[in-house]
Amino acid sequence: MPVNATRTNCIQYNRANGIEIQLAAESGIPVVLNHFADVSFAVTSEEMTLEIRDFNDRLLGPAMEAIAQKIDSDLLTLRNDITQEVGTVAGELWSDPASLIGAQRVLTQQKVPASGRSAVVGPVTSAEWLKNDLLKRVDASGTTDGLREASLGNRLFGINPYVTNHIVVPNQVPGESTTEVGVAFHETAFALVFRPLELPRGASQASVASYRGFGLRVVVDYDLDKKQDVVSVDCLYGVKTIDPNRAVLIKGADK
């Protein structure tokens, strides 16, 4: 996959010498497509006739969402590649959204572009952050829209904060510190690569549907013996850390 369209350097222009022609070289990095996600289910003729009023909303949508959740979980495994961290020292505590200031410092020191920075944290961390006036008060957050889906509100300290249910600490005790490990990152730190799957020739219905920006193959076939439709939603993809220096862990203190 391409990483940067060109590899060039900015030089000081000298009128006497004229411009200096540089070689614009495209670079790339291999990504293994080793994740084959699938959600398949059967719907009987009786269910389609008598019970299911909206097939897309009640069955197909949840199946696609399940795949999106798996992709989210697989991307979070890339935290294992990150060594930079904040959240455990005074002034950058995980329980305060101001810990993003520390994350900003680390990313800026690594010369990461200011735009395209985001952070993902777990439910315990996000619950603590939501107690803070920066997120609790509408006038302080600068929005009247309330919390967007998965978003903790407006951009904070130059970072877009989100919460996920895939960063979970077993047996977390309410009110105690957490060992959740969130991550702040630039959009170029990680790669998510899809390869559209070929449509099977033997299925009665097959198409590629877009869901949350993912290209998912949807195949529907009829099982004559069972008198039911079999629906299969799947996709082929790979995840990889491109530059670990473009991400920083937000680590909670040990109990």
C-alpha cells in the first residue's frame, strides 16, 4: 500500500542557481490481509413472511455492525507496538482529559502533523473524563449537540476523543484507578486495508455494500431443503502499525 505519494525535501531557493529538480518517488509498505470476518445467519420462510418487517434494519444492519466492531477490536491490538505513554504522572493523569495535553506534547515532539489526531479510551477512562467541566458543561465544550455516537464531545487540546467498549479491564471496581490502556494517534500511525472479495457466481444474490466506509460482501442464497434464506456478510482486511512514533498510550495507574 502507498504510504507517501512523494519523498522530496524543501530547499532554500536561490535565484542564481535556479530550481533544483528532485526525484519524486512513491513509497509503500506491505500489509498482510489475514483477517476474514464473517457473520452468517438463516431466515426461514415463515419468519420472512410473518415476523420480519424490515430486513435491513433488524438483520442486515446488526450483522454489518458486528463486523465493524471486530475491525475496531483488531485495530486496538496495534497498541502492543506503541512504547510512548502518558497518563501516570502528575499533571497528565489518565482520569483527567487534560492528559491529552501530554499526548499532544509527545506527538508534537515526534513532528506529527497537528491535524488528523484522535484518541480512543475505554469506558472507565471516559466516565472519569465526562465528570470534567470541559465535557460536562455545554458552554465549555462549545456544542449544543450533546455527545455524538462514540464521541466524547468536541475536539480537546487538538485531539478528537472517542470511547470504545473494546478497551475493557475485567473486574474493574467502580471508583478505583484503572489499568485501561487508551491510545492517542495520528491517522497515519496505523493502516487498515481492505480487498473487495469476489462475488460468488453460484449465489442467487450477491453485492458489495458500504457500511461505515467498509466494503462488505453480502451474499444471499436459498436453502431449498430447510426452506430458508442464508445470508452471509463478510470482508477481507489487514491492520498494521505504520509508524509507532505517531501514537502514544494513555495508561491508567495500577491498582
